[in-house]
Amino acid sequence: MMVLPFLVAGWIFLVGVYGMVTSRNAIHAIGCLAVAQSSTYVLLLTVGYRRAATAPYFTDTPLRTRVVDPVVQALALTDVVVGATVTASLLALALQVRKRHGTVDPDALTGLRG
């Protein structure tokens, strides 16, 4: 079993989380969240990988042929779509905050404190 893709997924996640924690800009934090979320693509595709396997087309594939898991590929595609939707929604929210308050610095948004 290969460990390197799991380490790469963990490293991408940690880089994204570090960027979110140290960010003083909402746009930068949203970008870092997208980076952290992209680590799940690597993780999902690593879980579904099989050595010496082909694409999961079953119409002309002989029996007993090793194929990669199509469910994991579908989950990765769904993850991409959900990640893009969440990123776009958060960027739209940050744009509205910028229009109303004139800044995207979380420390400067004192009007949002309860």
C-alpha cells in the first residue's frame, strides 16, 4: 500500500488550515479553505486507486478485469462541485461584507460582534 498520497493529502490539508488560521483577510481565508478542501480530492482518489486497473467501462471489458472503483470517482466529482459551490457562496458573502463595511479584515468588522 502506498503511503505517499495520504501524506500529500494531509500536507495539503495542513497548508490550507494554516493559511486560514493565520489569515487577516476574508478572501485569503476563503482561498485557503478551498485548498484545505481540495485535499479530500487526493484522499478520495487515493482510496479508490488500484494498481494495474483500467477505467470502469463495463461494456467491452472482459470478465475478471481489474477496474478502479467508480463510486469513489463519483464522490470525488461531487466533492469538486460542492467545493466550488461553497467557495462561490463564501466569496459572494465576502463581497457583500466589503460593500457594507468597507473591509474584509475580520478584526476590523466590529459591527458584527454580539
